[in-house]
Amino acid sequence: MTTITQPKKAAAVNPLKLSSPLGASLAFLGLKGMIPLFHGSQGCTAFAKVILVRHFREAIPLSTTAMTEVSSILGGEDNVSTAILTLAEKAKPDVLGLLTTGLTETRGDDMQRILKTFRNQHPELDWLPIISVSTPDYKGAMEDGYAATVEQIVTTDYGTLAESEDSIPSLSSDRKARVTILAGSLLGPGDVEEVKAIVEAFGLTAVMVPDLSGSMDGHLDDGFNSVTTGGTTLDDLRRLGESSFTIAIGESMRKSAVALKQKFGTNYEVFPRLNGLQAMDRLVLRLSKIVHSRQDAHFVQPYEVPETFNRQRRQLQDAMLDTHFYFGRKRISLALEPDLLYQTSWLLHEMGAEIHAAVTTTKSPLLENLPIETVTIGDLEDFENLAVGSDLLIANSHGRAIAQRQNIPLYRMGYPIFDRFGNGHRCLTGYRGTVQFLMDLGNLFIEVEESQINH
Amino acid sequence: MKLTRGKITELVNEPGCEHNSKEGQSNKKACKQQAQPGAAQGGCAFDGASIALVPITDAAHLVHGPIACSGNSWGSRGSLSSGPVTYKTGFTTDLSENDIIFGGEKRLYKAIAQIVKNHQPAAVFVYSTCVTALIGDDLDAVCQAAAKKYGTPIIPVHAAGFVGSKNLGNRLAGEALLDHVVGTAEPEYTTPFDINLIGEYNIAGEMWNVLPLFEKVGIRVLAKITGDARYQEVCQAHRAKLNVMICSKALINMARKMEEQYDIPFIEESFYGIDDMNRCLRNIAEKFGDAELKQRVEKLIASENAALDQKLAPYRARLGGKRVVLYTGGVKSWSIISAAKDLGIDVVATSTKKSTEEDKARIKKLLGKDGITIEKGSPQELLKVIEQTGADLLIAGGRNQYTALKARIPFLDINQERHHAYAGYEGMIEMAKELEEALYSPIWQQVRCSAPWEVGIGEPIAGNREQGTGNSDQEIANSEKELIGTVVPVAEPIAEIGGV
């Protein structure tokens, strides 16, 4: 069992943690036709925007209720309603994501009431779903805000299909079983894409919630858009109840899976990680069980797995054999959010590496079960102190300064990564993503080794 | 300095700012610049204050608030340092719910103690944020107590995000410097030609293109406010003979008040473009009224300009007649026009959103009668103007980078987060280089062309498909040739052209 420590420091030095509203906006950005609305001062949105733009190298639609000193004292009701009206008119979203910030939570704006009043006053906007989530900056980190938002996304009532007459044919023609995939913040757009492909290879329809692979995957659209052009559609959200199973990826997604179970009775399985051989085997087995369970009981057939996964699995085993020389006894230090920390550190452990130090941002049940004695909820200063003597650092781009000072190579993961391309595509999960991860790290180790030989 | 409504109004109505100079009716729109709910958003006052102060390299910058303010923004700015790197460390009190219920003052005091003890900064700038302003933490009292206890200057910066725009934040930062820093130390010696540079933040090391020029003619930069500054030099700024405001109205209050308090006159200059750089040097010499200095300046300008003309010639040949749309704020809206003109580029449209009346008059003169001015700056608006004018390139801040790129339009970044230094004579070459690369990149044709199997596009291919019933190898070869033909020939490297 891992001990969790939290240094008693008054000042965080070189913060690792990102705010929970930032996580919330990221989750919202995985919905199609979305523009997230920060209920806070204009800076709350501007900072989030800058960080996401730099990470994804994309135009990111975000908006603000532009709270001022005066409205912070009198209450933000007018700002919220003006903002919604303006966005509905100008940005023409399919759905709005409304999130709070430290400012408006401290002042105590009652969002439920504000939205209720708004709905009463503006029945003309009844067509526009508004997903509201509470994300005070002073509570939790990015992963928490993301998770809370996904929970709101899956529990918000989008109304029954209003145009149900039209949608019946599409329902009946869509005979594939639907599976809801709750994609935790440990998955980037490339990972989401991979998971979707895996699920669909089984002949299932994957409903990714949220689906960053449609919106943040760095693709060129025609024309200008002030809302996301891809992601989970409103139609998908309305049909969540039709899914035959929920697969939650990342422990932080558990609550949302439970919520779906409560709302629709959908059974679920939580996958705290989706890299490495066994975790992936488990997913493949689960998917084949879902397919199996839908077969006619009179003609039961053995579990079937598409051939491609046998091949991918063998490729991964081969990659493990090839690279394991470079992983054995390597001391690796990680500074990542809990889900990503868990997934990455266990894989490294399974490859024979030692986890030298682990720093994370927020509480999670996963922290008690890491392949290291102590995990620190702290900042990059703690990380710098703990990482001394490692062979490799894994952190976001802010880790670069530490890597330079300590002359240790850095592998970039987490948010933000502003000095590497490809964050909209990189895939480090699934059999193939794990191969990629092992190759990336193996190459880093080779480079270090060769540079030492040359000396 | 306690931050009161009156103080904010006073800063917004800053008399030195030409936004307000129209008699009777003041046009403060640009200074207020408060974002509207649901509209596009800019940075907040805290952001503005950070931009203005964080470049002080040997100071620690402590953000008193919940994680978002510092966690989402630290280490993202492009100010460079020639020495100390304390300013690059992100410090924040990272307030929790408990701190907010019971008040954050104790935590703040301890945080200052921790920073002073572990990092020995020359000073600590403490920034209030929306939450700590709202819960009423007494920043001044804590800073005063800590300064007394640790003998290190602890400077409160009252620029909570919700008080206003980035621009107001700049001014509030200026107030903090005036109240707590400027005039607190004496320089070892002074020279007759001591100047301060105000509002130049050494983005991408830009200032280093200019400082050698001053040095060559014998002008000493006493204090850089605040690019690559040391805390001590800002303390001594009151002994300068002239304040030179660079490309920014942002710290105008500082220049004006230093004139009032210390009798230091100020001029407003730009480092962008040959003409502007020449004018800047000339104006400084003129202000000092020293004949020898003027002579040295003229000599320098002559030699720099001659050298530059030679170096720019090949670029001018490639850039001449290109049409650009400029979208940026305030002074840059005209200073970049003049830089573009130096390269033979036509600025066909520019923004006047944050510009003062004086800026606008200058713009009109520079643009000529056909030039379009853009008042509102939504991305759609911008794209429309680009389409209308048939512009070849957009020059704008990083925030519009993807507006341009996603519309498959060449782009040059001129704001805060850029990685290239465009100031001074050296900067002109850099800018020419970047413009040339952007405009002549072989990618444009490729990213604009549709897939050959899509209907109604790529004429040569569509044509081939229709007549391609015979389907001989020769025809396939032809169609491939035509396919290649649709791609614009790759630009030749500029070095070769330079040799012509």
C-alpha cells in the first residue's frame, strides 16, 4: 500500500496542478457544437484558452460571463443570462457547457436558481441544452473538474428525442449494439480514437463521452466555426439509455458509470488503465463478452476476437521483448495526474523499471495502490527534489527546466505540452499505443546510452 | 496603495492617455475594454499586471489566489533574461476551500517567508486575485509586516482580475512600481544621457536588438521597465533624464506621474521598422539637445541603414507588392504598418480597436485612402476582410494564429508569445525572413487543394477523369504531371537570390 504525503508548504512552487475549470472545459470540448462558458472573470477564460491553444495548436472555442468587481458583489445572474443569449445568437451552439470558477463559487452564485430563472424568462431557448457544472478553482485539480463535468454530461436531461417521429427509422436501422465509453482525462484525442476503433472492430457502436478525437484532433475544417465541429453529438447523448454497457476508462470516470447505472440500469466496468498487456486483454475480453451476450441463446458460439487484436497483442509482446533490456532497473520519476500516474507507473513497473518518485495533483483512490512506497500530492519543486538520481522524468512541458538542471531526459505527458507537436494525435493506450510508448522511451534510453559511450 | 473605485476610475481616465484627450467627451472605450458576457475575451487585470512586472528577473512573483490564476499561466510568457531566472519560478498560495473560509492572510505571510528563505529574491511581488480581493485579505498589511520582518521589499500588486482589462492591469502594475519601488534606491553614478525604457518586456530577447544601438551612441539605459530588469535598477529609475515609452500606452500613467514627481519628460517611440527606429534615436538625441550626441546618432543611423538596405534587398524583391492585413492593438497598429512599408509590403487593412485618436490619424496617413480599418475584431470579421482585400497574409497576435491557419492563410505572429525578435534594425531582417518564409512556403497550394476524388474541384484531375476512358498509361502519366503542375513551385532559398 502506498503512503500519501502532502507537504505542508504555504506556497506552491512551480505548480503541477491545473485548475478544475480547465478540466471541465476540456471535457465539454469533447461534445459537438459546443462552446464552454466560464462563469468568472474574463481572465479565467483567457488563461484556459491560452493553455489549451498552446497544447493542441487549435482554435479553441471558450467564452466568459465577464464578471466585474461590481457584478461579483451584486451577483452574476445578469452576466450569465446575457452571455447565454449572446452565445445562442452569435455562436449558434448545439449545446452549452456552463462552468463556475473560484470567483463565482466564493461569491456563492446559485447556478440552479439562476438557470431556472433563465429558463422561465427565455422559453424561446428551450431547444438549447445547458450542461451546468460546479468547479471552484480552490477545490481539486484538472482531473476532478473533468470528471465532474462528464458526470453532469451523462446525467443532464436532454429531453426525449423531440423529433422522435423522424428518428424511429434511424433507430431501427441502427442494429448495432451501442456501448458507452467514458473517456477519462488520461486519454488524449489519439487515445480516444484508438479506443473507438477497438470497440468498433467488434461490430459495436462506440459512444465516446466525451469524444476529443472528433474535436481536438487537429484537422482542417471548411469555413469558420465558433463552436466545436466534432465530438459526441447531442443525438448520442439523448440515446445514452440505449447503450447495453458502459466502459469507464480511468478511475475518475467511476462516478459517471455509477450514475449511468442508476439512471438507465446500464452495467459497467471500470478500467483504471488501458495500456499494457493485461489491461488491454481485459478490455478485449469484455468487448467479446458484450458481443457474445447478444447472440441467440440457442446457438451459443465461443468468444470471438477480431484477428487484428491477436496480431496487435503479439506485436506488443514482441515490443516488450525488444525493449525490456532498456527498462530493467531504470529509475523513473513521474509527475502526473492520478489516473495517468497510475496507468503509466504500473506499465513501467511491469517492464522492470523502478518508480523512483511519484508526484501528483489531487486525491484519488488509486494513489494507495501504486508501485512505489510514497506518492506526494505536491508541485514541481517537490518533484525536483524527489527526482534527484533518476534516469528519466515523465511530466508536462514545465518539467523541461528540471530536466535541464538535473541533466535527465524528459518524456512529456499530461497538460500542458507546449514544446512538442502531435498532442492531438498521440496515442499511448491500447496494444498499439503501448508499443508506441515503449518505443518512445526505449529510443530515449538508447540515445542516453549512446551519448555516454561516445564520451 | 489601497485599491479603490476612485483609483480605478482615475487610472481608466488617465489624462496622459489620448483615448481621453477629446475635450469634454471622453472616449474611454479602449481603456475600459471590459469584456462583454458571451463575447470574445481578453486577459484580465491580473494578467496585465503580470505581463508588466514578471519580466523583473531577480524578483519572485507570488500569486495569492486559487490555483487557476498561477497554475494555468505560469511560465508561459516570452520575456527573456540575461541573468537571474527567479522570475521564471511560479509561486502561488494555491488557496484551498479552508483558506477561503478562514481567510488567506496567514498562508500568504508564511508563503512569503518560505520564498524569502528558500529563494533569496531581490524582492517579492504579491498579486491579489479575484478570490482574495473578494474575501478581503489585507494584502498591504501582510506585505508590510513581512517586509519588516525579513528586510526584503515585499510589494503588493492590487490587480484582481475582475477590476478590468489587461490594459488596466498594466497601469495598476505601474502604480505598484511608483508607490513602492521607483525612488527607493540611488544609482552609483549618473550620466547626462540616462534614459528609462518603459513598456518594453524583452519578448524573444527583442530588447537586445536595441540596447547595443544606445550603447554605441553613448545613451545609457538606466532602468528597463521591465524587460530583463533587475529590481535594483527599477528602484533607481527616478534619476533618469528621459523616459522613453515603447510601443505602448499601457504604462502611460507611470511616465506621466514620473514627470510630475521627478520632472522626467517622456517621449513615445517604437522600435519596429527602419523609419521608426531612426526616429526613436533622433528624438532621444533631440530631447537631450546635445550636438555631439545628435551627430553620433546620425552617423549610426547612416551606417545601420546602409547595411540594412543591402541585407534587405533580396527580401524586398520577394516581398514587394504583397498585401497584408494587420490585426493588433494600439501603437503596433501603425508602427507595424511602417515596418511593412519599409519592406515594400502593402498593408490593405488594419485594426483600430484599441487605438487612440492619434494612432488613428497616423494609421490613416500611412494606409492611404484605400486602406480599410477594422473596428470590430471577431474572427469572422477578420476573415471577411482578408477575403475582400485578397490579402496574402495576416499579421496578428497569437490568438488569431489559428483563425488564419485554419482558413489556410499565411500568418505572422507579432504578440507576446512569439519566438522571434522584430525590434530594431536586426529585427527588420528577422521579420523579413519570417514574412518571406510564411508567404513563399510550398505548403499553401497543397493545403488548399481538395482531394482528387472530390467533386467539382481540382479541374485538371476532373478533366482527366472524364476523358480518361481510353485509360492508357500515357494518360495516367499526363494526369500525374498535371497534378504536380497544380502545386506552386517550391520557393528558392533566399540566399541564392541574394547572390544575384
